[in-house]
Amino acid sequence: MQTKETPSYLRTHRLRGKVMQFALGAEDSDLRKRAATSKSGRAAKTLVKEGVFRITIVALTKGTALQSHEVAGPVSIQSIRGCLRVTTEAGDVDVPAGSLVALDAGVAHSARALDDCATLVTVAIG
């Protein structure tokens, strides 16, 4: 009988709990370094995964693009560093640090980092 081993990431990181707190600056610092050395120019870490609810922090280097995609549930994208341009069929929306954009379920969108940036992506897929 083969034993299923828990990935090291899950041994050191909880994805759910009654109360969870994160130091976004520290999370961003780690991801910024990883994105800078990544061929794709991006790095991400899921902070919370509870039922249909997900929160992920994403770091992108300047010029990194995310291809057009859509999410089955509503999504919010909050910039915590730099500026991200989100493009939908309705046009472009720049999301500078300290601002947030919300998209309805199924809205196709792409994104491009106008600066080195970090965003907090929240999704409810139900």
C-alpha cells in the first residue's frame, strides 16, 4: 500500500482556518525575488483556499502579460505594488497600487504589468 505524502508547501502553510493573518509585504518580497528570476516573469502563492473562496498574491515583472482567460466566479484584483493593466472587451482598466477592479463571473480578461507589480486576486468559484 502506497502512502500519500503531504507536499512540503502544505506542511508549512495553512490554506484555511477560522482566523488567518498575512504580512503582505513579506509575501510580496519573497514573490518579487521569485518573479525576477522566473522565465515567465511571474510568481504566485495561494494564501487562502476555503471552499469556493480563493485569495492568491501574484507578483509580475514589468511587461509580463497574462493571456486572455475567464473565471467561473466573480473576481477582484487589488494592486498592492506597481500598476497592472486589465483588458476586457469593454476596454482597458489600469489598476495602480491601492486600487481594485472587480469582474463578474465569466468576463474574459487579460493583464499586463505596466511596472513590476504585485496583486491580490480574490475569486469565489461556486
